[in-house]
Amino acid sequence: MDKIKVIFCGTPQIGADILTALTEMSNVEIVLVISQSDRPVGRKKELKTTPVKEVAIQNNLNIIQPIKISEAYEQIAQIKCDFIVTCAYGQFVPTKILELPKIDSINIHGSLLPKYRGGAPIQYAIKNGDSKTGISIMKMVKKMDAGDYYIQESIAIEDHDDTGSMFEKLAILGKKMIKENLIKIYNNELVPIAQDEDKVTFSKNITTEEERINWNDSAINIWNHVRSLSPWPIAHTFKGEERYKIQKVKVLDSSDLTKAPGTIIDINQNGIIVQTKDKQIEILLIQKPGKKMIEASSYKLHSLSDLKVGDYFE
């Protein structure tokens, strides 16, 4: 048989992993890669190549980075393909582009649809304390993540997982699934399954305000909140006007309900102990503005020692 011709759209590392999987398939030809524009990062605002672009360059693939994908319609339409495959591209793809492939336009989505349609499904699964999540390979339609899905596979969310580790696990799962199922979709061996609209939930992109820790919440919810934002964009809290980033915490069995939520109970060799609505939280990794992320157990040894027992995070 002729090679399956694929146009791939993606931007971050999980997209790069899926693109890598496609390049490893002997029966697939990547005829075009589309990624978001390179963007400045860090204090020096240096332009950083997207992970998908890096994989494209390494494999000598044709790549374009339109500001809006709709602006590249004519260029894309000239390239004959069997599939458009997307994974974490970061833009809505217009219907007129979705209709270009001979077979279908499909998306590798990081949730068990119809749960967590939208741009932050992995973060929401952890934040909400879910015991599992997964990958859905779905048909792309105009409505966000609403297309029928060809196949789903689930994976456990362990207590030690955060968003970073789950991205890695789901990338491995996604690579396996696209390798096993693209040819089945091509051969019309998988029957698409309609999503149950009564069970739809959404995972909108997380705002800066939503990254803030609510100390009036339960310790378990705060723990889930922190790990859902680790290693990016990282949860934060305020003491006065100073914003502290908190990347890792631990739930303790201890509690002192005479202290207001957010009160620093102790600073010791293990970390910084803070009271919540119920139990206490032990902060393990913390960062003050302008400083590096450090282990809270060594807090007193650093110039960050402005926190005192009895202070409280707002």
C-alpha cells in the first residue's frame, strides 16, 4: 500500500512526542508540520523554538508557523494528505482546513472524553483528585473537542504524580495508541463513538488568579491544586505584597484549628508547616520573587528567611 500521508499540527513536548511516533511509522509520510510561532521566554526574552519544530528540523520535515492557521489555508490545501493529526496545537483549526484530508482530521486529546474538553485536561484531572485519566483519539469538528472518538485508553494518576509526570505518561500512551490505530482508522476498522453530551465537562485554560492557593480549602484540595500546577505554571501565595511560588507540598495528620488558615505553624528541618481549613500542609519547595526554587527544609540557610512562625499567607 502507499504510505499514509499526514499533516501534523502541534506545539509543546507532548505534541513533539506524537510527531516522533509518526516519524517512526514506516507506513506514514509526514507531508507538512504546522506549529505555533516561536516565542520569547525568560527574563532575556530569548526566542525559543517549539518542541514540535525541533522534531521537524531533526527529521528534515517541511514546517510552517502561521500566526493564524487560517492564513495558511491555500498553502495547506495544495498538499494532498490522508489525515490531519493534531496534538496540543493551541489554535482552533477552521472547518475548511479540517475538511481537506482524504480520510479524516483527528486529534489526540489528553482526557477520557466527554470529560475535560478544553485546553487543560491533565491539570483539571489532578486538581479534582481523579484516580485516572487517559487519551482519546477523536474526530475533529468545529465545536471544541466535541467530535466522535475512535478509541480511548485510561491510565492511573498516582499520588506521586503531578502535571509534568502525567504529561510524560500520556505522551507514551498517545505514541502507542497512534501507532496501533492510525492504520485501523485508515482502513475503516474503527467505528467512531458519539460522546455523551450529558456527561460533558470543561477544562478551560488556567488563569493567573486560579493559580493562587486558597488556604481556607482542605489540605487534600491544596495538595491536588499544587501538584496540578507543577512544574508549570506553579501555584503561588502571598505574604503581604510578596508572592511566593510553591511547587511541592505534603499533607500532614497534624492540625491546630485555633490558628487561622494560612498561618505558619513551624519552620524546621523538614519544611514550612502551614495550617489549612482542616489539616496542616508541609511546604517542600518554595520560591521567593527574584530567587531560585529551593527546598523549604533549608529555608533558614537562605536569604529567604523573612518568613517567621506566626506569619500567615493570605
